[in-house]
Amino acid sequence: MRQLKNVVVVISIFIILASVFLLPIGLPEVARASGEKSKLSIHTSFDGGLSMSFIETAKPTVVKLLGGPGDNCWSLAAEIKQKSPSTLIIGRIYFSDEPTDGDAARRASEWWDRCRDVIENCPAVDYWEGYNEPPVGTVEQMRWIAQFEIARIRILADHGRKACIGSFSTGCPEIVQDGRPYDGIWREFYSAIDEANAHGGVLGLHEYSAPTMNDGFDSASGEGWLTGRYRKVYRWFLEPTGRGHTPLIITECGIDGGVIGRPNEGWKGFATKEQYFEQLKWYDGLLKQDYYVLGATIFCLEIPNWQSFDIAELMPELTRYVAGGVSTICGKVALQGRSNHAGATVTAGSVSVRTGSDGTFSIQVTPGTYEVRVTMPGYLYATKSISVSEGQTKDLGSVTLLGGDANNDNVVNIFDLTIVGAAYGTSPPSDPRADINNDNIVNIFDLVLVGGNYNKRAPSPWP
Ligand SMILES: [Ca+2]
Ligand SMILES: [Ca+2]
């Protein structure tokens, strides 16, 4: 008995060491993240011809328009959709005053009164922003903004339109107190996020850093305090509260000297255009890894009076980069023993997506050869090698992942049986790993998955 225990300890240590060494370490290089359509785009007032030419050639995932109520950029929204139907358009109507006092719902209705003509005449714009970089330093301020956004979402919905909510400035709101994650302010915004999700809206955040775009970024954790801060927000707050799928658009990004006390100084104060372009590609590499990020609009192009931020001279390279050839890999994953097949991770190169509840997935990659891999805790992974050419859509068909690998060591055996056995009959499960089919109880259905696949090893067969 004692000897058996020692064997178990030795094997456990071996498994732990193996998994530690197999963990991906640090931030993948840009080259490793190049397998998906770029998420970079422009934040523009269309004060020139570069913006439309970028959209037509690069067909970016998103674009952001900024203009006053009478500006001509709104008349171009329909043309954007014509030239690039898949590009999502975010609109921000500029006002010099954005009052945050008094009744929030009343302020939202005043906002609508000012915006109504533009919005009703501009059905091509997908999401309308409200206040830009509103004050959210305190719990009370965030509570007010949440009420304002909820009212705004409902007014827009009543008129068949959708909202982009938040628009918080870089590094805002606070997420740490006494050296620990602090959800006090974000929590006040959850009701607005839920309302946006219920009405097909999106969350908008701004991310700038300086003197380089990755200043304040920690490559060990893959998260930052300025750029990449959204990842902390999702991991700490939104994912644990069931809001991790909230679509996000980075509605302003770049280098802004304001974060280090050099306000109004854009990238031109800190980098050559070649250096800045490299930093933007680094940021794109981050965004591509997060399926919930729809795109990021660099501030700015063709907006008067922002010379130090203007990216006109980057446009030839940026256009070529964003336009890069795209292919699609799709298919369907069944999780044995489940009726809801959501949550399996499908990876091709450095790009990952999650399956929907019907098990389907779709990945955008650059042309090439890929080892596609499907993983799910509690299940034996599956893998398939394929090649896609430019513009091609390749359907990999259906694959069923075999269940029962409770400890995720790629084999179903006595260790998995022990885990299920130890938690048998518990609901909620005393050990979540034991609930293979995810129905919140450990019972015969989990045991049957282990028993039925006993001694089977990954990969699960992919016909
Ligand atoms: Ca196992
Ligand atoms: Ca179960």
C-alpha cells in the first residue's frame, strides 16, 4: 500500500512537472500571431482621401468615424459598407460639452435629441458611442455612467440602433486597491454591460501607452496596465461573472505622451514610423489572440489638429498589412455525453477560437499548412493537419471528442476513475473535474464516459 502511494506521488510529480514545462511561456511573438486577419484599423473624420482608400483595399474588421452633427463624414457611412460590407462602423458624434450631472436617464434623452438626425440618417453605422472618456474615478461616477448608458442603449434599441458603451480613457477605471484586484468600480458597470449584450451592443475601451506602446505590459502574464489592460478586466472581472463573451472594440489606441506627462504628443514625439508600425503590429498580435476583441482603431487619420498622432505616412504599409490574404477553416465539434458543445478550444497556428453551443467553429488564418487542434478539459484532444490556399474556406467536418480524461493527461485510466469515484454522487461536484458532461452532478453518466473510453489515449479520432 505504501509502495503504491509512492508510485502515485512520483507519477503525480512527473505529471505536474510535465504540464509546467509544456505551458506556453510569455507573449507570443508577432510572427507567431500572424495567422489571422489583422484587427487594426483607423479612427478618422474622413478629412481627405486616405481613409476610404484604406477601407476599400484593406477591408478592416472595424472603422471609427468621428464628426460633429453637421460634418460630411456621416454621408460616407453607406459608401463604407458598399466598399467593405463586413467592416463594422462605430460612430462618435462630437460635442464640446457632455454633462454628467442630474438625472442620468434625462441626460441620455438629451443626448438622443442632439444626435437623432445624424443617427436616423445613418443606418450604415453599426454602433453609436455616447460620452467620450467619461469620469469614472469613483463608484458614484461609474454608477451614473451605467445608468446613462442603459438609458442610451434602450433609446437606440427603440429606434433600431445599437450602442458601443464605455469609451473609458486609457488606464481607467481603477482595477487595483491595496495591491489586489479591485472590482468595486467595474462592478457598477455590469448592469450596462448586460443591457448592451441583451441588445447586441459592444464595449469600447481606449488603450494608449508611452514612450512605447508596450510600456507597462508584462510579457510573463500577457497583460498590461495600459495596453493589454483589457485582458486584466476580462480575466479578473468579466470572465468570472459570466461576461467574458462581451464583444470589445478598442475604439482608440496608439502612443499618447499624456500618460507620462507629455500631453498632446503622439507617436511622432517618440518613434520613427517604422518603430511605430512594429509596435502596432505587436499590439495586433495581442488582439488576435482574444476572440472577443472585434478590432482596434488607431487614433488617428484625417482628423484636423492632431498632427502628432496622424498616421497618414504609415498608410501604405498599414494597408498592405491589414489587407493580407485570409483563408477560413471551419468545422464542428461534438463533446461526447453533452447536448451543449460550447467551449471547446480550436487552435490553428497561434490563433484560437471557441466552439458555439452547436459545436461549430470558424477560424480566419493566412494561407498555409496548419496542425488544427481541438481541446476541452475532461476530453481527449483531436488534431488534423491541413493546408489552405488564399481565400479558400476549408470545412474539416465533424469530430467527436472522447470524454473521461478528468485529469487531462491525454489518457483515460485509473487516475480518472479515482477522481470520478471520489466525487461520485456529489452535486454540485466536490471536484469539478469529475463532472465530465458538465451537468452539475457526478453520477453514472460521468462514470460511463470514463468506463467506455477506458485505456484510450489522445488524440480522439478525426474522420
Ligand atoms: Ca487521464
Ligand atoms: Ca455529470
